[in-house]
Amino acid sequence: MSTSDRGRAFESSANASTDGARVRIFDTTLRDGEQSPGCSMSPQQKLVMARALDELGVDVIETGFPASSQSDREAAAMIARELREPTLCVLSRCLPADIEASARALEGSAKPRLHLFLSTSPLHREHKLRMSKQQVLDAIATNVAHARRLVDDVEFSPEDGIRTEHDFLAEACAVAIANGASTINVPDTLGYTTPQEIRALFEFLISTVPGARDVVFSAHCHNDLGMAVANSLAAIEGGARQVECTINGIGERAGNCALEELVMALKVRNAWFEADTGIDTQRLLPTSQLLTRLIGMPVQRNKAIVGANAFAHESGIHQHGMLRHRGTYEIMRPEDVGWPDSQMVLGRHSGRAAVAHRLRALGYTLEDEQLDQVFADFKTLCEQQRVIDDGDLEALMHGDTRGEGFRLASMTVSDRGQRASAQVELSDPDGKRVSESALGDGPVDALFAALSAATGVKLTLESYQVHSVGIGADARGEANLSVRCDDGSGDSRGYEGTGTSRDIIEASALAWLDIANRVLRARRNADADVVAA
Ligand code: KIV
Ligand code: ZN
């Protein structure tokens, strides 16, 4: 889909009706998202992310807060020089120096926007700004007018708008509009509101603020009570025609409204909301995964739309339903958000039908008796292993068992010299001892290199996560690895492995060996098939 096909042209009367309304997606991953702990990006990384957001079809990209750092100024300027299609926006306090720094950072941009904010709530007025209501109104008037002299497109946000007296909030919005703001963004800065409340607030503002029908009202919801997406949807019902959100919902504290969730809610429940976005939804997963790689912050497995479990089914009843009709347990198609397909995860909860189905896909059509035997072996294997993959099923078909692999006898890891070193001793499938040592860029890198030398298996690490399972004296470390491994024909196959131990380095070694043993078993079975043929 080309960028122009995505239809970034907006309806002219922004708040006129909800019939087939066009909701603008304002992405603030690079500003509100990036300013939260663990999410910072270099200017080059921001540029890479901005290109992906453009591809995704967002209408506005907020690229940073130029007055806050040199890095933000550089990133905003680099993006402004390159991207022509989306509106590029930067944030400023209501201070002339901030506004001028912002305007400079946007020089050369095809569609620049200045975004000004000033707190309006009583708590912020008294404790943060130490300003009276009149001083706040005057500052909005002067600074919005100043911004408008520099750039045509100006957005104003009354910070902590949700906790502001409604009459004063309406007055602040009216002053911003009278001085040239064409977008009024109402932030739920603290993630405090509820759907009913924010919907009523938007209805109130749009029906009472002078000039409201000539501008775009926007929602900016934080997720402190887990309601950012629900509140943004309710704001749309109340007349908002722009939503500010971030990829994976990153942002201050509990984050911002998650773009992927909001967009899919509007798409899947289009008959209810009667509102569309210009997002190319098939780009949602790749964009989410790009952000994860850039900032190193994975999303939880059960995260809506982009989590690993979002389209994965393990329970027998669900798998059986899915095999008959995918609509039984899916409300959207995984392909529509960028996943290749639904995933039938075979594990302890899976039934015979799903195992038989997967075996048929692998080329094995079994008689009932044979299937009984394989299914019984499958259940036994599930007692030792959480997930059974295709390699494991092949092994079951060949009567191969999990016990025959490399086992960890001992290991030492040291991180004292210039490079970390690791030494491992394994017992091989014939019971012989094998020892190897290796250096690496850190203890885990050295450990995996030593294991690779000892087993002859080369794995390319895609993700590595360690977390604690259990509490107190019973706590154990669990390591989860995702890798790719060349299957010998030039193709590579993905594997996931888990290891648990009181020591997280040992848990990592066990996870690595779990995968290596499955790779070796798959190779043995492939060789046996060649001999049999
Ligand atoms: O949450 C907030 O209030 C903000 C504003 C600066 C828009 O991010
Ligand atoms: Zn915010």
C-alpha cells in the first residue's frame, strides 16, 4: 500500500459527526515514550523508528522536546530533513526560548507542527507553576500567538487537563483557539480518568468552547489505572478526532495508550465506533518488534496484538475449536497485524486432535492405534518439557527419547580479565566427558561459546531473558532463549529453550543445552530418513 493510498487527507469538519469519522494517529513514541526509564534512543535510532512510523501510516510523529537536550534537537532535525509525508511535531513549554528552539529543529520540514503545553489543574498551578488562573491564561495567549507567528500548525495541551476545573479548562482551550491553535489536546497526564468521564468531558468541551468545531480535539491518555486505550476510545466517542499514542504503549510510568491496541479496536469494532485510521495494520507487528530491538524492552507474552501469545492456542478445547473454525477463538486474523499465522502450541494442555493435525502437516497420517501410542509418548514428554515443537514430534515418531543428549557436569565462569571466560564439562550422549573453554564479551557470551565448542552446535541468539520463578528461599532463575540454527541445508530454523536453576548462569547453560540436544536429535532423525529412503 502506498503512503498516499492510506488517505491522510482529513475530513474538513473534524468534530461534526461520528459517521465514518477519520481519527488521526499522533505517535509520541519518540517523545513521551522515549523520555520514560529504559526507553531512550540515540538520534540515529529515532530516525530508524521514524521511518518505520511513516511506513506504518501514522499522521503525526512527535519527534522530541528540542529544548530538553542536544540529542532531541539533533533527532528532530534529522527526521525533519528526511520525512515528507507525516506531520512532524515537537514539544515546547510555554516559553519563547523553547518555542524558538523547536521551530529551528523543524526547519526544512514539509509539515511542521509546534506542540505547546502548560499545566492548568489547581494542583499544578499552585505547586508546580505558582501561577494564578489569569497568569496561566495570559501565558497561553502570548505563547500560542508567538508559536503561530513561526509555524502555521500549532497544537496546545493543557497539562493535567483531566484534573482541571471544567469551566477553567474550557476557558484555557478557548484562549488557545483564539490565538491560533488548530489542535487542542486534552491530556490525562496521570492516567486518572475513566471512560464515562472522559467521554462526557470531550462532549462538554466540543459543545461549549467557542471555535471548538473548527479545530481538532485530541486525547492523550496515560495508563496508570490500565485504562489508557479504553479512555482514548471513549474520547473518540465524545468527539476526539486525534489520539496520541505510542508503540507497545511505552511512556511515562505505566505508559501511554498503545497504538496497536487502539488501532485494532477501531478496526475490529468498526461497526461500533464508526471511525477509521490510516494505519497499515500489517505493519503493526514489525514496528513493535523494531522498537523492542532498538530499546531492548520486550513486550509481555500476553500483550494484546503484538505479544507472543496473542494468537497462540494451547488448550485442547481451543485448539479443537480453532481447527474447525478460527472464528471460535479469534476475533481478528493474525495476518492482519503482521503475524504469519495463528500458532497451535503443543504442550501439556493440548489434545489428540491438535497432535494428529500437526503430525499430518509434517507428513504423518497415523492409524488410531499408532496415534494412541504417539499421543501417550507426547504426554510423557510434556511432563519434562513445556512446549513440544516439530523437532520433538519428529523425535517421537522415530522413537527417540529426550534422555539421550549432552548433560551439564560442571561449569565455571569468570568475568575478571579483559574478556570473560567460561569452562564447561559435559557428558556426551555416550556418557563420555567433554570439556571446552572459551572467551566472550560477557559471562553468558563466553558460556555459550564454550557450550558450542563442546557440542559442535552453532546457535544464533535472537532473544535471551532471565527471570525469577517462585519467591523467597524457593526462588529459582528461569532462562528463556530464542535462537536460530542452520539446519544443514542453508535454511535456518527457530528454536526456543528453557532452563531453570538456583543459579541464573547455570539456568542459561541448561536452556542452551535444551536447544542443542533438540537440534542434534532433529539432525539424527533427518539422517535416518535419508538412509531409509
Ligand atoms: O502527559 C502529558 O500531559 C503530556 C503533555 C506534555 C502533552 O505528555
Ligand atoms: Zn504524556
